[in-house]
Amino acid sequence: MKSTIKKNLAALSLLLSGAIVILVACSNDDSNDTTTTTDDGNTTAELHAAFAAFDQDNVSVLLSGSNVIIESNGYPNHTSPYWSNTTERTATDPMGNVLVTPAADENHPLFVEPTLTTYEMMAPGNIDDFNGSYSLTVSSSPQLASTTTATGLGPIGIAVSGAMIYDDQEGPNVPLDDAVPSLDYTAAHTGPQSYHYHLEPKAFSNNDDNLIGIISDGFFVYGRICASTGSYPEDLDASGGHTSTTQHTDQEEYHYHIQDELYLNQYYIIFPGDYQGTPNAIL
């Protein structure tokens, strides 16, 4: 009887040891794959680790089957002179119409005085004038397309701050050069639809490898430095993209970078190229 008990205890001990080994192995798996394999051999999608960098007050991220739904209120999580404030300002649109941004009763908590721009040069409208709701649905495993697609006017991506990302155009037949004087210290201004960035957003990225946001084709865009090498990447394609590991994954994947190419001798455009994947509408 005692011999049988000892044998059973020994067997139980081996089973527990095996279970512990399995648990430890699973807990130490630092893979950032966006898919997992279930017991029946099927694969299920997972949220990419980079989504943890998005501001949780302004942005929500939801996994829906094999897609990821990113929703934002369009507000940035940082200071700007474009938050409502007690200074009235006027601007003249291309048609000659005078647009008045009225003074608020008090300054917004995130308002700061303009530094790189002036009240006279600022675009019309304040950040909190836009009661925005933006939604982007992308594949959890985006793929490069067989042909590239040109970007258009309006938002082309969503930044980690919650604000929108625009390309290197200011409007129909209006070069970005004309709008640069209206940009705040983080290279953003208000527009017909939202507060948005055109250039390297220094509020959260300044010559570094920080995540900027996600482009509408589902690929992430990072700062000028590549985390895999700690230097400027030298193998970027025409859109600023390449394949390497990042701080968010130990597996190589395609992603974009702000290219280390000077614009107007002092700025860096976030995304001057074409989509390398299949773009999705930001609604």
C-alpha cells in the first residue's frame, strides 16, 4: 500500500514539474507575433505591442477578428497654442474671406503661448473647436501591396498622441511651404477637419526612435532613428520604409520612419511618399 502511494506521488510530482516548465516557458516567451495558434491548429490575431504606446485617453484600440479598429477623438495629449485661449485672432482664407477665431473666457489647461508661430500667422480654429471622431480599420497583419498608392488630402494616419497625421500637402495646389509659418512648436496646426501634424512632432519625437503613429495602410511609422541599430536607417525605400526589428517586436517587420532629409533647412516631413500597403479610409 505504502509502495503504491509512493509511486503515485512520484508520478504526480513529475506531472507538476512538467506543468511548471510549460508555464515558465510560456511566461518567458517574448515573441511579439500578431497571431497565435490554438489547440486545434487555427490561428488567431493579437494586438501588436506597439499599440500600447497610444494615449489611452484619446485613442481606443480594439481587435475585431483579423482587423484592428483604432478610434480617436482627434485631440493631442500635449500642449499647443492651438488650444482655446483668451486671445482673438483672425486669418484670411485663399478666397479672401476673413475668418475669426473668438477669444475664450479662459485658457485651456494645455494652452501655451506661440513660440515658432505667432497669433497673426496661426491657422483659424482651436483644437477644442473640433468635436472629432475618427476611426481607422486596418489588418492586424498588414501586407505590402503590389503597387504603391499616392496619399491624398486629409488624414493619412493617427498619431500616438491622438491627433491626425497629414502628408506634405497643405491643400489643393497649395504647397506645405506656404503653411509652415502657421505650425506650432510640434509642427502641427488646425485645419478644416482637425488639428494635425505635417512634420516631425517634437512634442513626442525629436531625432529618436519613438513611435509616431500608424499610417492608414496598417504600418507603423517611427522617428528618424532605427531601434534595431540605434542609428539612421540606410536602407529606406521611397516612402521611408524598411524591414527590421523595432523596440516593439523581436521579429523583423515592415514599418516606416521619418526620413532624415532636411525640409526647408530645419524640418523633417513625417510621410512624403506613397503608401506601400493598401490604404484604408480614416472616417
